[in-house]
Amino acid sequence: MGQTGDMRTSNPALNDKVFEQARATSVAESGPGWAAGQALEQTYQAPAYRGPVVGEDTMTLNGVAWASAALITLVVAAGVFGWNSVDRTSDVVAMPGWLFLVLFAGLGVAVLTIFKPKLARFTAPVYALLEGALLGAISALYNATYDGIVVQAVAMTIGVFAVMLFLFATRVIRVTDKLRMGIVAATGGIMLVYVVNLVLGLFGGDLAFLESSSAMGIGISLLIVGVAAFNLLLDFDFVERGVEAGAPRYMEWYAAFGLLVTLIWLYLELLRLLAKLQRR
């Protein structure tokens, strides 16, 4: 999932010269969320690293913040388009015909970004526009059934983000190897459930508990929301370690892309949870 000279294809016991060369080409090329910190983990195993060179074109915290703000702005702008594309003039809400095309296009752009992080400054904005349009349409569908649910989900997403950032910044929760492995395992399990549900859907079935408004269904949604929230900790950790390791500047956009992926997942799961609660 990276280039021949990246950190994951190198021996963890790197000397200073080899480490500097690897850092100059690509310090970290892993997926967002639960996989975000794996490449930088090998970076920290390298001996005698003395930090980034002053004046070098490297990743900064401000750069990540600006890139994230730009992507979120694109999501909101495209979201307005997606929202207005949903026909709500009749009793039956009509979804736009381009919805599945945008869904698969967004997935393709995300995969390309994960495999080619250097392209993130170009692919991340495209991903933000595609996902924004998709989220706008989905949000309109939910809001047509549960009036006001979108405002609640957006507010809760912002709140969860703020709380997790506070917990990370104050070190109330520390991202240790054990915690990272736990989040990876939990996220992997959830993704497996999603895949199984998708396969069953092709044959007209589904996993009822994913949409059930029973106590079990709500409990499962709360669990998934919690795992999504903890993935934010891995994203924050990825940003912090990338800055400290002197990652290349293009990683600012890649880190922002990773944050956006997690936030979109969190928002969708909060929508699902709120819908379950309103159905009770």
C-alpha cells in the first residue's frame, strides 16, 4: 500500500541516514482511522532520530487544521446540493438517480487516496465533494422521516469531536499500543458485520439488529458510535506523531482526509442511533 521506499517496507531498525531518506520520501502511508498510526509506529522504532530539520517542507498542525477546514467546507457546500436534489414534493421521498454513482465514486477515490497519499491534496477535496453530496441526500431522507434529526446529529458529531480532542490533548486518554490494538480489533469486527450485511442484502436478507429499535439494536448502535469516536483518538495521534516525525507536507491533506472519513462514519452512525431512538 505504499512505495518501495516507504517506512513500512523498511527494516524497523533503521540507522539515521536511512531513516532521514525514508522520512523525506514518505514517513507514513497507512489508512485513516484505526490504521492511521501503524506506519508512524515504525518511525518511532528507528534509533537516534533528532527531529525534523528547521525550515524543511514538513507537516504542521496548522496545515492539518487548514486542510481539515477546507475539506469540511467542501462537504457542507456539496451537502447543500445533495439535500436540494432530493424530491420531497410528494408523500414518497425520491432519491436522486446519481446517488449510487457518487457512492461508488467516493469509495474509489478513498481507496486511491489510501494507496497514494501523495495525491491527497488533489483526491481529498474530490472525496469531500462526493461524500458531501451523498451525505446531503441521505440527511434529507432522514430529515423527511424524522424532522430535526439532522441538526441533532450534526451537533452531536461536533460535540463528540470536541470531547475526544479534549481527552486526547489533556492526556486523560493516552493512545497506547494496547488501546490502539483494541480499537483496531473493534473496528475490524464492525467492518466485518457491515460486509456480511451487504452480502445478505444481495439475497434479500439483512442483519435485523443493525436497524432494530429494540434495546439490543440501540445498544449496538451506541457501541458502534463509541468505536467511531475512539477512532478519532487514532487520527489525533496520527497527526501528532506525523508532526513530531517531520512527515512530508502532503501528509497534512492525508491526515485531514483521515479525520474526514472518521467524522463521516461517526455522523452516519449518530443518524442511525437517533432514528432508532425516535422509533421507540
